[in-house]
Amino acid sequence: MEGNTIEVDIKVPNKTKYLSLIGKIGEDIARELERYSGDKEVLAYHLNLVLTEAMVNAIKHAGPKEPEKLVRIVITLHRDDLTIKVYDDGQGFDINAIPAPNFEELEDRGRGIFLIRTLMDSVAYRKSCKENMLEMKKKLA
């Protein structure tokens, strides 16, 4: 690892019972950032939310009835930014085909990608024959 780079690489079974654990890891990382000049508690909440939503999508698209599959989360802290990558080997989805939620008739689902896009500075999704990867970036400086 280079000087100021920290990487956390986590693999968890494809089960919702790990959502809280992954969210709390995001919160802890936010609270320990030395160079972040914004509100660390707000950032902690945002990281918990985007990690939880990304995990829910990975579990949903990786096949929730296949708990032996793994979801991999890689959180990389560089000097001025944070990158979160969530990998799964499910069917994937077209991120550009997901419409914005209808706020007049909210349902219990369909807001995750909207929230992730709102809270992070950039969001990209890549699908390959081996795996899918949702990449989220946040500027820290």
C-alpha cells in the first residue's frame, strides 16, 4: 500500500443478517477520518446507508436463496477520496434503466440506487461474465 492509502476488503455470505455489520464498518471508517473537514456523523450515516443499500441490491441480484454465495466489499481510502466497490456474481442489472422513484406514491423498494447516487459523488456499475461491481466514490477534501 502506498503512504496514505488504506484498504478494507470484506467478504460476507449472501445474507441480510450482515447488513448491520457492513453499515457499522462504514460508520467507524467515517468517524476515524483525520483529514475530513465536514460533519463526520453525517458522513457516517451516509456511508452506513449506501453500504446497506448496495448490499441489499447485491443480495437481491446475486440470488437471496443462495446463501453460499459471497458478496465482497472493498473500501479504499486515499488521501482525498473514498471508494467503495461492491462485488457479486448474480444476474446483475442495468443501472441506467432504473427510474427515479415516484415520491408521490412511494413503495417499500426502488429507492436504493437513487439514494446512493444522491449521497455519493460518483456511481458506476460494471457487469462482466465473472462478476458485477458497483463502484461509489466520495470526495473527502
